Amino acid sequence: MTLLKRGLSRRRVLQTGMAGIIGSGVAPLMFTKGAWAQEFCNNPTGDTVTFGLNLPLTGAYAEEGADEQKAYELAVKHLNGEGDGGLIGVLTPTALKGNGILGKKVAFVTSDSQTKSDVARAGATRMIERDGAIMVTGGSSSGEAIAVQGLCQELGVIFMAGLTHSNDTTGKDKRRYGFRHFFNAYQSGIGLGPVLGQEYGKDRRAYHLTADYTWGWTQEESMKAATEALGWQTVEAVRTPLGAGDFSQFLTPVLNSGADVLILNHYGNDMVNSLTQAVQFGMRDRQANGKDFQIVVPLFSELMAKGAGANIKGIFGTSNWHWNLQDPGTVAFTKSFGAAYGAPPSQAAHTAYVQALLYADAVERAGTFYPPEVIKALEGHEFDGMGNGPTLYRAEDHQCMKNILVVQGNDNPTSEYDVLNVVQEVQRDVVTYDPAIFGGDLGPAEPAPLCA
Amino acid sequence: MLAMSRNDLLLFLGFTIAVLAMPIWLQPFGAAYPDLLQRFMIFGIFAVGFNILFGLTGYLSFGHAAFFGVGSYAAVWSFKLLSLDAIPAMIFAVVVSGLFALAIGFVSLRRSGIYFSILTLAFAQMSYNLAYSVLTPITNGETGLQLTLGDPRHFDRLFGEAMPGQPVPTLLGQSLGGFTGFYFCAGFLILAFFIAQRITGSPFGMMLKGIKSNQTRMNYTGFNTKPYTLAAFVISGMYAGLAGALLAVTDPLAGAERMQWTASGEVVLMTILGGAGTLVGPVIGAWLIKYFENIFSAINETILARFWDFLPDGADHFAVVVSSKFVGEGWFLTLGLVFVLIVVFLPGGIMEGVRRIAHLFDRKRSSPTNPGKTAPHPQPAE
Amino acid sequence: MFEVIFLQFLNGLDKGAAYALIALGLTLVFGTLGVVNFAHGALFMLGAFCAVLFRQLLTLETVTIDPTKLSPWGQPLEVRAPLVQAWFGDFGAVLVNYSVPASIIITIPIMLLLGILLERGIIKHFYKRPHAEQILVTFGLAIVAQEVIKSFFGPNPIPQPMPTDLRGAADIGAFLGMQANVITYPIWRLIYFLFSAAIIGGVFAFLQFTTFGMVVRAGMADRETVGLLGINIDRRFTIMFGLAAVVAGLAGVMYTPLLPPNYHIGMDFLVLSFVVVVVGGMGSLPGAVAAGFLLGILQSFASMTQVKALIPGIDQIIIYLVAVVILLVLPRGLFGRRGVMEA
């Protein structure tokens, strides 16, 4: 029965022994600073290094999770020098050599986070404690991301966030060990506002339906600020329970409320359901205040657009990235992903892939896996070629500053994946904001905590 | 109080040794890592406490996760406001969840049978939905309540110690991560087990069992059963709060999901799977379910391929494909099949299987491991 | 204000019809067999997947790869040709368009068979066992059912488009002679409401006016006496379980255009349907229907901002709050009577 056995490494024996010693209260004498030179959580001593992939494979954001997993597997292949290399050749500047990371082959373990913060955290703990993950990455909801990056800060493991859009992830809940490549709700507001003003005019009355949790609230706040700056009025902002399924009781009051725009601050299956049901209520064929009634979905992805089918046509929103952009990075990634899986990658897959590469690159540049050094290498790093134009990993809040996209549901899709049109690439300097507005405290990098 | 029968003492000692030695004997099963061991302890406590209500009185609560969640929130608030030390947090959590259980129990126990179950379920779902939405200032909603550098921690500030880095719960200044955390939880499981054992054997426990077998008759003989069932309800709520607090001690985050009805259902399943009414059964049920959830779900095709390697080519591929349906993401399927098989063939849960095997080996002596266990009783008509 | 309240009431009826239909099957099983069936949600889910399966069969395609052309992501282009249209032409296209209602044809026999197999195979051994064991075995079966579905259809919801003619909303206000374009409601939801009413009425008529129904009602009241009269009540109870499965399945089929089904959809409805049944009174059919409508209407009104402004969070807890209040005031729910519908 070697099925589940994991070898007793020297470290593990030490840990078990240490636990006994700690239990008897001798430990404080042994923890003198610097006793173990560069000993840190899951220091890879063998010839492989393990990534912990924390992915929602079931639950409301399962589709994004499955796509992220494909992207990570592809990234690991490319880092190990297999396949066509993907974006490794396009990233500038690059320290990647295509022979693993610091000469060690990359392996990975996965855990199903079920789109739940509690489960995500338990899974991350397991991957760190049992499987020896050097870095945890993934996740498809802001709740998960914030919960897991808090844990990673405690254990001293770097967390490269996957799809998370809440302002809080790099705002009030930011952490020294957590990094986000994806954009956020505030940037969606900045990007989308002017386009809405141009398309729908300055005199509009908006009705918000908002998923009743942190991400929904930050997005509602950002969208309110952006639309009210245009001169729009906010008729009502209604909170809906997450995963409600049937939104009809929230949609009926919209009909005669005097609003002429419905803003759906929903994501994943919730957005697919609420949008589909809103269309069933005839909202897109309606007139209000002498104008055509409009629906806006501030954040959407091609996976959701696919789920919503014809209902998404003509609807405005924002995205982090889209596969039919024409820059070399996007072309290379789409080609590589398409060859491997027969379908173009989603924005979730893209951000996951890029995060894996950026971590590997930072380790190569730092010359060590020691997290505080890797953090230093990532902070303030300026790079290009990953599909979003020149990008800065901002040191103050670990948020990437880059171009974002305003997109619109495609009226005449040529394939089932061709569901979005890119309306505008909003430039990086437009969506850059002062990190101080969201508060928060990154916390220290050193001393690097020693995970159990 | 401490006069235990020989059988009870043997059971208690055997249980204690088995628990403390878990890091050793679970090694070959791939489960000897601190996080899972801590969960074994925590959910063991939860199930032992649930059994005090369900196993002894027959009242099937479908909302026990609420007390678990309240315990977690209370503990994290104690970390945030008072001190990072685990002891005040746990006392606070047990008291708060006890009061919460008193309020809910007082109302719910006016009904029995399935009506009681639905009342407890309704209260728990209300707690969950509110924790997720309007109570966010207290619970931090979907993200879950976490510790931050800026927490007040009034007691700790009094002594002026500044911890570097992310704050983590401690015991007298000693961090509670890893195996230390396991032994900390194990101590509480053993204590919880001991108390449950004493309750089962006490006149109070007898009274509860009397309520289970025939409440109407108890009432006719002049007993007011309500205070007894309420006491059992509150005790088991405090057990749940203790378990919730321990989960917050080992991992200082309190999320609303742990109050959802599925979490309440899980502890019901643990108890019935192991054997309701027995002392050891619920703990074994809890361990089994957590083992499935953490180990079976992490088996992937690579591991399977290695496992079936001894088979001839083709056959091994087939075996991998078939078995992969039951592990990894399919672990839940295996669990469902186990439920069906156990309840069809072993209505008393795993402990009945243990007893049957013991019976085979020794027909003359009845098994010493199951003092409280009897054949399943028909429940009251409601 | 009138139109807002009217619409909300309409929405409550629509929701209530769905709740009542789901609760009906559950209470049939409890009322006749005395079994607490936690697999009822799974039966709803299996019904929904009958519609998915039917559509997938209808939309089978032949895929040929055209190496001369490239897809936008640089792979050889796949050319797909639907088979049904190729064989049946326009009729095939109509069939695909109406796949959801058409799938009722396969749903009824499949669900009846499943129900009968389930009852004969497992449930019948649990009539005399405690409720806790019934819960465990049916919950186990529910898990098995949903995991099997997951391994065949994947974890993600599969959208089931409604027939194109039935998309969009109907102008009920104009129909009733009021101002146009004020009171509009989605056509499919109105159909679901009428469908539920028809099924509920059918089940009542079946139990009330047929000999079979009379025997079953007698069996509910006093199983032993009916058995002593020489009537094979067991077989009738088997058929009742099958009927409950069909009702659950049909509720699932017709719900698919409103909510894309995934393997977990049954669990989401399970708790709700139990609350409805208990509020109505365990085993009471009229109770289940009344409670379904009551909860649907209250939930719809509780979601209005005016109400939420008074009591924050009320929309999230209204159903449970009502359940608690009713159970405390009326110990056996709305219509529960001791000994009549209880096993």
C-alpha cells in the first residue's frame, strides 16, 4: 500500500520531533534568529519544486476554475521546457530559461476549493503542509483570494491570486505575500464610465442589482461613482443573495421603477441567470423615459458570455484580457492554448498562466526561492509582452497596473467562442489610481514565517 | 465522579492512546499531517457533542452548524478585541454558543420529531443567510472574519508586546500551528470524550435515554422532560461552539459556509455513520468522512496509475479509468455509496459492525466497547 | 404603486406554483409511505437532466475537420452538421426548438421506471425503520445520483433554451384592459404556472375520483385494515412512489429554461421543499400547495426595497421566519392532522 504514502523527508522527521519539543516547552530556547540559514517554508531541497493550485472545480465559478487549471498545466509545461514555450519567449525582460525554476523541475498539486472561502483555505493548508507547495495560486472569487492570501501571509508562502476583481484584494485586505495580476472593480468603473456616457448619453437613470457580498458591494460603489460622475441618477441599488438562482422577484420591481438602465453587479452563474431572466422579462425590448432600456454587466468573461448565449449581444462590460487581441503575447498564448485544448483561453486562464510565469521569473531574478527575496523581485517590477501592454507590479499594493478592455457582446459571432468584441483598450495611465484610497496594510515580509 | 467501571476506564484509556498516537499510526494512510489531524480532533468533538443530543434523546437537530459557526466567530472576535491567547477565546466562544443554543433550544424544543428538525434548520439557515449579508459588519460576509495587524487586542496591548508579522493565535505566547495545534485539540477531544462518557453513565444520561425511548411515558410518570432535553441541547451546542472555536484557533478565519445546512447535515451523517448513541461511533464517523474529504479527493490519475501498475497493460488502464470515478472529484460518490451500504446492512452504523465482528470472535462475552449502544429504537410518531 | 404590487403578486404566484409542485411529490411519498425522502431533490434534478439528455440527442452532430481553413485561434477548422435536421429537415428544426416541452415524452416513462425501481429496490425495506435511517439512505442515494450525473454531464450548468416563440414577455395589463406595457410577464413563467396548476389538479382528481385513488387514500388512513380487506396495497404504494417521481421529474423538466440545471440543482431545492411540506403539515396535499403559494408570495413581497428598508435582510430569511412562526402557532403546520395523513 504505497498508494498514499509520502516519503518521510528529513524535514518532516525534524518537524515531528520539533512538535514534541515544542509541546514540552523547550522550543523558545531553540528559535534563535538565523539558526537555520535561509530555512523557510517548504524550501525545495530535491530536484523538483511544487506549485499548489487552488481551483474552484465545483460551485458557482467552476467553469473559470477548470479553465485556470488548463492554463496552469500549460504554464508548468512551458516552464519545464516542454511544448512550444508559449509566452516564455515573449516576456520582456525575462530571466526564464525553460529548464524549470532555478534548475528544478516544476510539479503541481491541485485542490478543489468549491468556490468557498473555508474550503479554499483548508485546501491551501493541505497543499502547503502535506504536499510541500512553495507557492499557492488560483481561485476565482475575491472571498477565496482574500482568505487564502491571509493564510499564506501566516505561513510564509507566496500567493499569486487568480481571478479576483474586488477592490479589497489589493485594498484594505492586501497582504505582503499576496499578488494580483487581474484588474479590479475600481478600474472597471474608470474604464467603462466614459464608454457608457458616449453610447447611452448623460441623462440616464440606473437600477443596480448587486450580489450581496464584498465583491458586489465594491463594484456597485465603483459603478455608482463612475456613472454619477457622468450625470446619471441612481434610482435604486438592490442586494440579491449570492446563488439565488431565480432572480424574478428582484426583476419585477425594475420594470416600473422609472429606471432606463439595469446594471447587473453579478458574476459567474449568477450573472448568466440574472441576465437571461432579465431578457425573459422583456427588458431589452422595452422603452423607458422615451429611451431604449439598456442592460450593463460591468465585469464579464467569455465563459459567462457563452453561458448567456444570445442574451449577451450588444451588452457592455469590462474584461482583463481577450483572446482575439492582436499583440504578439496574446497571439502566442492563444495559439499555444488552442493547440493544447482545442479552444481559445478565457481571461481567467490568461491571468492564471501569467501569474505562474511571473512567479517563476521573479524567483529566477532573485536567484532564490526565499519568499522575502522573491517579493522584492516582484515589487515594482516592470514587464511587457503578456498581452496587456507594458505592466507594472505596483509595490505599494501588489496590484498590476496595465491596460484593461471595454468589451461588448458580439452581434454576429463566427464561432461559439467569438462572443465578445473589444470596444476599447483603456490605457494604463487612465486606470492608474492612488493606492492610498483603499487603505490597508501589507504587513512585513520578514522574518519569513516558518510553516509547520 | 471519578469512580469509573473497569470497562469505561479501558475504553477511555484506549481512546486516549489511539488519539495521541495518531501521528504515528496514520502515517501509512497519508493522513498524518497537522491540518487534517486537527480537523479529526475538531470534528470529533463536534460529533461527540451532537451525539449527546441526538444519540441520547433522539432529537434530530438539523441546525447544529449554527453553534459551530457562532463559536468560530466568537473566538475570532476574542482574538481581535481581547487577546491572541487561545484560552479566553475558547471560554468566550463556549459561553456565547451556549447562550445561542439556549435561545434556539428553548423555542425549538416546543416541538418534537420532524417539526423540531425543521425549526432548528430554519434557525440555522437564518443565521447563515444573515451572516452572509446584513451582518457583514460582524461576520465580514463571504470573505470571512480574519485577523489583521490593526486589531485593537486590548489585553495584549496592556502588556505592550508587539508581534511581528501576521497575528496568529497563541497559547501562553506559544504558537499553535502544526503538531502543537494537534496536541492542543487532542487534549480537548479527550476531555470532551471523558465528559460525554460521564454524562452517558450518569442519572442525567439515563433520563435522556428514557426520553428517547418513550417521552410520553416519562411525562405521565411525572417528569418534566423539557429541562433535561434543553440541558442536553445546550451542552451539545457548547460542544459545537468549542469545536468551532478550535477551528478558529488552528486557522483564524471564520467563514459563513460553516453554518450552512450542508454543514449541519454533515455532522448528522458522521454520527449516524459511526453509530448514533455510542460513544466512539460518532468520532469514527467524523474521522472517516474527513479522511474521505481530504485524502480521497486528492487522489489523481497519476497516483492511480502507479497503484494499478502491477496489472497487465490495458487492464491497468481500464482499472485507472474505473477507479478514477470514485476518487478525486468523485470522492463524494464513494461517500454516498458508503452511506447506502452501511445503512442497508449495518443499521447501527460502523459500531454495529465492530460489535458483530467482536461477537463472532467471542460469543460468550458481550463486547466491552459499546456501553451505551442499543438496537435502534423506533422514534416517536411525529 | 398598484402595478408594482400586482406584478409582485404575480411573481409570488409564479414562485409559489413552483414550490407547490416540488413539495407535492415529497408530501405524496410521506403521506402514503411514511418515508422522509431526501432523494426528492435528486428526482427533480434527474427530471431536468431528461430534458438535457433529450436535447443532446437531438443536437448530435457530425464533425468533419477542414484542414484548408483555420479557426481564429490557429487550429484546423471543425465543420459541424446537425444530424436531426439532416434527417428530418424542418420538422427536425422544430423539434430542436421545442425540445424542452417535447422531452416530457421521455421524462414520464424514465421517471416512472426510476421511481418504481427505487421503491422496490431500497425504499420498501425502510418503511418500518426510524426516520434518521430513512434520511441517511435517501441522502446517500441522492449523492450517488448527483455524482453519476456529474460524471456524465460535468459540473457546470447546461442552458436549455426555451422555444423561440415563447421567449420574451406577455403584456398582461393590456390583456386585462389596462394600460399597455406596464404589467408584462415572461411567457414561459406563465406557462410554468399553468402547467403546475394542471399537474396539481390532476393529482388531486386522480386521488379523489378514481378507485385507485380511493384505495390509496384508505391505505394512507389505515394501511393494515386495507391489507386485511384483501387489497394489495403495497403494489399501489409502489405506483404512488413512481407517480411522485414523475411529478418531481416534470417539475424539473419545465424549470430548465428558467434556471440552467447542473448536478447540484436538486440539493438547492431540497431544503426549501422540506420547509414547504412541514409548513403545510406533513402528509397533507392541500397543505403543501397552500404553503407553497404562501411562501412564494411572501418571498416575492419581502424582496421589495420598501419592505427591506423596514427590516434589513428580510428577503434572505422570510421563508424560514414564516416556517418558525407557523410551527410555533400551529404545531402541525397549516393543514396537518394527526393520524389521517401520517404513517
